[in-house]
Amino acid sequence: MNGTGPTTRSKRKHVPSPDTEWPNKQSRHLNGRLSPSENTPDVEMGTFIDSADIPDEDVIPLYQAQPGDSAEWQAMVQKVVRNVVSIRFCQTCSFDTDAACASEATGFVVDAVKGYILTNRHVVGAGPFWGYVVFDNHEEVDAYPVYRDPVHDFGILRFDPKAINFKLLICFSVGVEIRVVGNDAGEKLSILSGVISRLDRNAPEYGEGYSDFNTCYYQANAAASGGSSGSPVVNIDGFAVALQAGGRSDGASTDYFLPLDRPLRALRCIQEGKLVERGTIQCQFLLKPFDECRRLGLTSEWEAEMRKAFPKETNLLVAEIVLPEGPAHTNIEEGDVLLKVNGEMITQFIRLDEILDSNVGKTIHFTLQRGGEDVEVDIQVGDLHEITPDRFVTVSGASFHSLSYQQARLYGVACKGVYVCEASGSFRFDSTDSGAMIQSIDQKKTPDLQTFIGVVKQIPDRKRVVVQYRHLRDLHTLHTIIVNVDRHWCTKMRLAVRNDKTGLWDFEDLADPIPQIPPVRLKGSFIQLEHTSHPAVADLVRSFVQVNCTMPLKLDGFPRNRKWGMGLVIDAEKGLVVISRAIVPYDLCDIWVTIADSIIVQAKVVFMHPLQNYAIIKYDPELVDAPVLSAKLGSDYISQGASTTFIGYNRSGRIVHAATTVTEVTAVAIPANSGAPRYRALNVDAITVDTNLSGQCGSGVLVDKDGTVQALWLTYLGERSHGSRDEEYHLGLSTPTLLPVVSQIQQGQIPKLRMLSMEFRAIAMAQARVMGVSEHWIHQVSLANKNAHQLFMVSKRTFERGNHPSVLFEGDIILTLNGKIITRVSELDIMYSHEVLDAVIVREGEELHLQVPTVSADDVETDHAISFCGAVLHAPHHAVRQQISKLHSEVYVSARSRGSPAYQYGLAPTNFITHVNGKPTPDLKSFLSEVVKIPDNTYFRLRAMTFDDVPWVVTMKKNEHYFPTMEWIKDGSEPCGWKRVTYEHDGEVHEGDPNDGMMPISEPDDQGDADEDVGI
């Protein structure tokens, strides 16, 4: 596959396997039940399409003989492999039962003249599809969906036959030993053998998500695996007898094939330019054997008559699921045995499908048996396409469409309502599971998609509205939440409609955003904290506020889109709040501060500390009528063994407190995240306390009896664990380190910090002595710090841009800075206010006196990013430079969206892009200049470097239709603080009111995503 790169741990480029993207598909594996019938009656197969009469000598032998294959099988496969194609595709966004993904599958040419390819419906997908096919001689051509069946697991792609250069192209015919010819397990061409064992198996159930029904499947033992979906199942004469669809994943080599009668009908309609009519009565039937039908009430007379009419049949159709409010509702009941339709005896799905498809909008007569009684009913056949969504609306970063027949059948509910297919942005609910059905928004009912659109159009930007929804897994529970409607990051409200002629989805802007309603002053009161040892401690509840932060774009390797925690008010008059950087990681975000549990106001970032894990945000105090108390920050460092009171907020947002003591004050060493570098605290002392509450709370303070805050209790984001979640640490940070920064901000100044661009770790005197520290300095350490005899060694240098000659090196031991011996981490804070430090160090056993320059912390934060082909790129952020020894370029991949070209072709987070089409791209400006020149839907080359210094080249195809190129620029003049620029297909630039594209900008990337977490 184009773009395959070197293999280097978790930072390498990654091509997702089909099994990763299709956990229930084969690629989807069976998780359901088997039909009790084991009989395999004869089935007469018809011709799929006319076979091309091609002499054997004209067929190029592309297939190498497999061991054990007969000459007949070898000759057959040589003829048919030319028609088998590998499908590489993206389902670009979540829609109906399908999540966004990038994967691969198989198909085969069924009309060489018009360019039609047959594959699975779960490959084509219900939503937007973007992909191409590769023929066996490695010719590649774009492919577009022209049909996906609403129920059965087949779809049809179209390609341009003129784009195929090789001479010979034959087509399959439909016709017991078989071969599965396809792209098995990601291989270009695999030939799997098997024997069909059953012809009357009910459609396999794949658990939640898409499943076929109302048809029978063939069963065989071919042991196909991921990537073989859509493979032709051929017999020894070269006739396609079925379509590979699924298989078991429990060790059994059992596969399930879809018969080709329904695909044949659909293909002929498409070839003739006709609509593929599909009828439904919204009732699922299952094949059940006669003995089970007898238990359901089938009389011996009817059984005898059915056996006489169909002497080889052993099953009848039995109603399994009848959807409420559908055509069959009140007419058919679960357990009814189907006998006749319009007077014709029916025992097979094929004939039932034929009758329904040819009678859309008409009334047909059913004869059934219910508990031994004959039931005669007339039912009007509905249009299956009308209950299969072909459009969705995106607003506030989320996507919605009408509930599909697939989902309704899966949960046995009425096929109506507004379904959340992409629960992100403003509508990222408490649970990340799909399946939410919107009942009302802004206290207005939304029974259908059109009503929903009309309601949302009228909601102003940033308005907090009530949303009520039910989940398909638990329709008994009505959930009520409040969301902030975002029409500033996601300005467009857009309708996407499927276009089966072009194979794309057409977009239409529905409404411009309504400006925010100016906020007004609100009144609130705080709770009272009871049973504390001192009144001043109880008053501190008036200094706590809840902070909610949502990030519309993932920057700096941060793993989540939404965080919340408790912040501490440090200046009520100015509205200043201190909060952990695990909650507010960067300033491209929306921040909402909740005061006294009753007043919600917006806030913005005013300061972010580059190393000490805290940020300071500001809200407008004029909007708050509540007795907010400015917390008093202590000026003395808390020490080990000191008594204190712990006040914290647990994960439920409840305040808890306890008298405790400080167990340890030590230099913290938060482990770096090797897979995705993100912000972490450096060169700070961490405080631990002797109470179990400290592990339960990510937010809080340590306070003395006078109500003075001695330390903040913060959440520190660490490395990713072996599971899917990131490690978090709850530790204390002494307040004296904040005082210089807070003082400057209170005076209206923006702190201009300097720093030593390196990481230090503590070393004990025994180690220091071996490394060359003299007895004189060891004695001085014992005098300077009686609690901890330690010095600090440079353990890692941060890569700095520009001409910054190295003065300190890894292994250097710091003795003094500006004449003061350094035995505590807090004493390193001297670096923040000096451009040059007078240092005495020990290097390789030798004592040196150096002038050590500090570097500015002004350019540490990301202020420019680009969204391109589903990847987020920006200059390597501080965490990257802390972990790497050399920057390969200033174009760093921070995140990517599933279902995007970046994901499909393997461009991964932590890659550096150095060239575009051979042109160097040392920075974002040069990168953007080159990529905007690339025509849409054409290939280009990227030269990249992994985090581990391994070069590789990836070829990608640009897709501006679904993934427009956007630039994000920090701009203080903009209301949001950032300006967004979109580059259209023709090179036209749009500022201020960009084309949002189809993808929600908060789409999760392959690093995973989680919902809100707690911290201060």
C-alpha cells in the first residue's frame, strides 16, 4: 500500500487494520446466533450477468498456483482474478450504524462497460464514502457509491472504465467446492478454499451496529479474515455464487456469504437507469424449522400442505420483530408463521422480497397462523428508501439525522425521531456511546429532523439550552442536560444530502449564526461548609468555582476535547481564578465559570505557566452578584509533617474536607508520554498528605487555621497507561511560587518569564560525592537544608529554536545560582526573573563557574495551526522539544481524524513533515504554500520523519470536499482570540466566516478520547 513506512514503536505512522475499524465485521465477525436448521436443500442458481467469452490464451496468468489446487481451479482463478479489486476507503464521518473509519475490503467487477463493482453494504456504508480501487495489476482508479441496499449487505460502486489502461477486463457470472478470491487479511490477493455446508442460514447478527436481515445466507468453512469483505465466492466454472460478508471470530473457520439474487436485481435496475425500488412492511422474519413452527401453533394440516408444495423445504418464515407504528403493526405479531402472500405460498426470503419490492405503495394480502388460528390481513407496503436516511445536518460540532430502519429494527422501536450520529462539540453528552435520540431542545419538542432544524436555527451563539434525550439502549429513561450552543467555532449550520449520481454528499448552508445575547448580572449565594475546625476554613468555600473548558481543536497532543474541575478565586474584584493546566491546556478554547452553583459566566486565559502546571483565567466580576471571597495565598512554603486542613472536590463535584498532615514534599518527576508528548509539570515540588481524600480529589487546597491557602491541590496529566486512559496524578503545589506572577497580573502586567530550558532531578549526597562534588559543598548542603540533603542534576535539555548555544549539559550538577546554593526545587524559581544566571556547577568531576543565559517563555504556547486532510499540524510544542534532541521541521502532526486521508494513508501524530512534492517545508508557512497548490483529488508526496528519526515517504490523495484546508491563527482582535481561514478548492481564501467543512472539528483522533475529568 502506498505510504507504508518504517516500524518504530508507537510514534510510527500507522495503517489501521480492518479489524480495528470494523470490530463486528469481516471484516465483521459473528457475535450472534445460529439457525437450528442443519439441512441444505438444493437451490437453483441463475446467471448474474452475461459472461464474456474469452479464450484461455488471452488471459494473462496473474495467479500463482496454490499447493493442492487442481489444474481446473488454477485455470479458473487465472481468469477471474483480473476482476477482483482491492477497495481502500474512508467512511469520513459517523452516520447511522457506522463509525468514521479508514479501512480496506474487496469487490469485483460486474459490469466492465459501465464500471460497476459489487461489494458489501458495510463497505460502501450508509454515510459519506471516499475511496478507490486497485486492480490486480496495481492500476488504481477512484470509485464512488451508486447504491447501498437499505437492508441487505451489498452495495455497488462505480468507476470510470476509461481510466483503466490494461486491455483485458472480463466480468463474473453467477452460477460444491468454492474459492474466495479477495483481499484477505490485507494481502493483495488471497485465494481461500472451502466447501459450502448450508444454503438456508439466517442472516448473521453482528451485535450492535449494522446487520443484514430478511434474507438467508450461505455457510462455508473458508476461514476468511479482515479485508475479505466483498470478495466473490466462485465455483470451479468461474461463476460467482455469493458475496463474502462475515464470519466467526471465536476460532471456528465459519464464513457467511450473501446470495446474489438481490444484488442482480439492483444491478439491472441501475444499468437500465431505473430506481431500485425496495418495499417493506417493517417486520423482520426468520427461517425456523417445522418443529419450532409447530410449537408456535402451526397446524398439522398446514404443515402437510406446505411440505407437499415444497418437498425439499424444512423451514418456514416466522415474524421475529414488528416495529411499532409500521405497516405491519397491529396486523402481524411476533411468532406469527407466514403461509401465503397474495394467495401464493411462501417459504423463502427471495420470493417475499420480490413481492414487496414490486408492490411499493400497494396493499398486499397476508395469510398467517397465530397459535393455531388462521389470520388474514391486508398491509400496505412502504418504501424502504424513505426510512433510510440520506441526509444529515451538522451544527455546533455535532451531526444529526432521522432514525434509520436499521437502528429501529435493532432496538424494536418506531422508525422516527432525531438521532445523534456524531455526539461531539456542544452535544457531547455524558456518555460517549452512540444512540441518543433528541426529544427536545431549548424546551421545544423535536419529533423530526425538519422541526429540529427549525428550532436550532433560532438559538443564539453561546446560549445555554436544555436538551432532553433518550438512549436507544434505555428508552425508559429521559435524560436532561444543559449545553452551550457553539456557533462561533462552528459557525455553519449545514445540511448534507447524498448524491447517488456523483457519489458525493452535497452541502447546503441552512442558517447564519445568531449573535450572542449580552449577558446580564445574576445573583447567587454559596453553601455553608459545616463541621470544620475553624470558621476561616469554612469561609473558603466562597473562593471555589467550577471551571468547564471545551477545546474545538486538538492541539499540543492533548488527549481530550472537554475537561472540568474546580478553580480557586485569587482576586474577586478582578475575577482572577487559578486552575490546573490539566483542565485548561491551551487558549484555543471556551471557558465557563460557575460561581455559587448558580451563576455561569464566560472566562478567558490571561496566563499559562510553562512549567508549573497552572493557568490563570479571568471572568467579568460585574456579571456576578455573590459574596465571592479572594483566597489568601500563603507566602511561606509548607513543610513535611506540618498540620493542615485538606479541602477538595471529588469526582462527583462534592466538597470534602479533613484535618491532615503533610507526608512528603519532594521534587516531582511526571513521566513523559512517549506516544504523544503533551504538557507536563517540570521542576516543581510535589506535596502529598496523609488522607485518603487526596486520591479521590483532583481539585482543592491545603489551608491553615487562619484560612490562608498553603498549597493548591492540582491534577497533573501524565503518560498513557497500558489501557486507553491517561494517567493523572493528584499533588499539591505550594502557593509562594505563584505570588510573583499573581502580583504582576493584579497590577495589569503580563508576566514575562524567563526559564532554564532543561529538566532537573534531585540527587542524594552519596551520588553527588561519586560524581565529583567536594566535601566542602556536601557540608554546605547539610547547612542549607536540614530536611533534605540534595542537589539537582540536569537530566534532560529542552531543544531550543534559534541560536541558543548550550551552556549546561545533561549530567551537570547545579551548586549555586546567583550565589545561592540550590537544595530545593523552589530555589530554581530564580530563573524566571533573570536573563543570565551566575552558576557554579560540577561537570565530570570538575567545578566550573558559568554564565548561564535563560530563554524567554513567551513563544512556548502554540499560536498557529493548520487542518489539512484531516490532520492537525502546528510547530512542535514545548512538550515535544522537551523530549526530542533534534527538530526535523516546524511542521508537526499533533492529531488526526478517523475516516480522513491522513488516517487512511498513515500520517500519524508525532510525525514531522519535511517536504511536500519534493519541496522543503521547514515551517508552517512554506507547508501551507505548497499544499494549497495541490489540485483536489490528486496524489502528492510527503516526506516525513518519525519521532525516532526514521525517514519515510507517504503518498496521499487530497480531499477538499470533506476535509478542507483551514488555518488557525491566534489573533487578539477576534472575539474568540483566534482567527480561522479556509482555503477553497480554487485557492480562494475566506476569513472570518469559513466553510466549516463536513467533519466536526472536535472529531476524536486515533489517540482516543474521553469525556470530562476532574481537576483544579
